[in-house]
Amino acid sequence: MPESRDPQQPGGEPSGQPAAPELPPVLPLELSPAELAAVLDDPATRDRVCLVDVRESWERDQALIEPSVHLPLGTLHALGPSVLPPETAGREVVFYCAHGVRSVSAMSIAHRFLAERGHGVHHLRGGQAAWEAWQLEREARALDQLEQLDQLERDERPPVRAVLFDWGGTITPWHTIDHRGQWTAFAEGHASVAGPRDGLVDELMRAEELVWKRSRAEHTSSRFDEVLAAADVEPDSEATRAGVAHYQKHWEPHTFTHPQVRELWTALRDNGIRVGVLSNTLWTRDYHRAIFARDGVLDLIDCDVYSSEIAWTKPHPEAFRAAADAIGVPAHECAYVGDRSFEDVYGPQQVGMRAIWVPHSQIPAAQQVSHDATPDAVADELTDIIAIVQRWNARG
Ligand SMILES: [Mg+2]
């Protein structure tokens, strides 16, 4: 069964004692923003300097360098260096101001006083303005580096040679399914041959709920006939065949293939890319294929894997490996497309597949699982996948 209801579900050397950190033997009298940042960024040296801001309070309210203490130049000038804040005790003192003029005056006032107490005295060249400009440059450089790394990583990935698709909510538009309705339909069909059976609908609902709970918790698969057996329904009988016919009729409106699928799959195949399906489902291969045939897309599928035929369900890595093996393309050269971020993004990325997320489904909160995976691409329309894969492959 597909996954649009709950089921529409269908990974140096030993350092010994480190030497005590030392500041450079002599910090320059005038520090550039880069030199100051190097001192502040290093946990081994940052506590050995004290920045003293000699601007006015209103300037400090606008922007400041942290950590720093405040002593306006006017106060230092009027009262002398004995008013230096206690935080300066035992540390190299670096004065700074707006542009590096007042900080030079502060140095000249405090130099002798501090030198007698063994302090080094310095100032920040260009002041707060130079500091801010340098910070902006640093951020830009970091962004540049990130982009370069990103590009490098993309360039190193091989082209995509197969795209595998989820079924419910992906190539079949999401529908919220009436759980009880589908089993009521089954029970009606069953009763038309075997007569009514009290409690059958509840038993089937409980049995199905159990297998989907197990699928979500343990990522192990189940089959439709296991659900029937759990509800004491003979899998192969005339009554069951009548029940299945009613059940499938109930499902029919929710099984139609998205109208963009034929265009999408044709374009992918025209680009030399294989097309596959990997679905978490209770239903049989025959039932799924009959749906694809009805909708005129079966001929475009190179490979289809249904969890009802293997031991695992998505997002178990083995489910994705099984699909990669079946389509004959290594996992890292496959992309997977799906609507559930845990099963269909986190899942395939565990085995090195790229993941394209189709964020259109109203996944019930109880079925959502938190994770850190980020899709490699997001497709707002199914046909967007053509350009996504072409872009990846143009880089490769
Ligand atoms: Mg789905």
C-alpha cells in the first residue's frame, strides 16, 4: 500500500605538556585590526590584553569591540592614569577610539604610568572604523571560502545516472486517506461473499496500525496479506478477493499518477538517466504496476522496488541499497526524490545518494521525525527535477 495515509508510506604526535601560551615577546605599539583580532581570537592570549575604549558613551552605544572597558579620554586627561579601570591590572593595555587619534593621546598620557608597573601600552590603528571595515572584509573572505569549498564539493560529485522516486505524496499527489473507510470497504466486499463479521473493521485497522508503527520504529517491512492474517482473514479466498476489490475501488481516486510524471520521466531518460521507484508499501508489485500501466507511465520505469518485497522500509539504508543494486547504478550516482524529509532526504543521504525534496504533503505531526539532513535540492514542481539534475551533471 502506498503511503498517503499513514501508510502512504508506503541513517600528531603526543603533545605531552603543552607549553604555556605566550604573547609575542613584543606587541607592536600600533596594532592593526588583523593583529588585534589574532590576539583576541586566540584563547591563549585574549585574557592577557585589556582593551580600553577612550571614546564618549554615546559613541560606545553605537558600536564597540568586545570585551573592552570604558575610560573617556577627557577623564583620563583630567584625572591621570591612576583612574585606569582595575581590569587593566597585570595586562597589556590597548587603547582604541573612533579613528585612532584619541587613542594615541591616551597612550602618551598613560605610557609612563603603565610602563612603571610593567604594562605594555598599545593602540588600535584606525580605531573602531578600521575594526569594522576589517570585520566586514573577514566575513566576505569567509563566505568566499565557503562558496569555493561548496563548489569544490559539487564539482567532485559524479554525475547522476539514476533518479529514484517515492510513490505516495511524490509521483502520486498527497491525499489524506480515510483509514476506517478503506477497511469498511474491504469488510463490505468480504461480507458480500462470506456474510458480515462483527468487529472486522476494527481488527483490520488495529492490525494495519501495528505494522506501520513497527515500520516507523524499526524500519522493517510488512505485506498486505500479513495485515489480513493478523485480523484472521484468510488471504486467499473468494471473500478476500471481493474485499480486496472493494478496498482497491475505495483507494482508486487516491492513486492517480501526477500529470507531470510522464514529461519528467521522458526528459530524464532522454538525458540518459535511468528512472526507478522505491516505495514503502504494503501492496504488491502487481497492484502498483497496474496503477502505472493504467496511467500510461509503466513503460518509463527501469526498475521498481517495493518494501513489501524486501525486509526493510525507508529510511533504512538497506532499502536504498536494494534500489541502487536493482537499477544497477552505485548509490552515490543516484538521486532520490520524495515528500518525507526523514524517510526521503535523511534516508538516501545515508548511502551517498543526493536527495531532492518535494515539500507538498501534509505529513501528520505524529509521523514526523526530527533530523539534521538538508535536501540537496527542493523541487516545487516535479518537472523542476529535470533542470536540477541537468545542473548537477553539467558541473560533474
Ligand atoms: Mg511519500
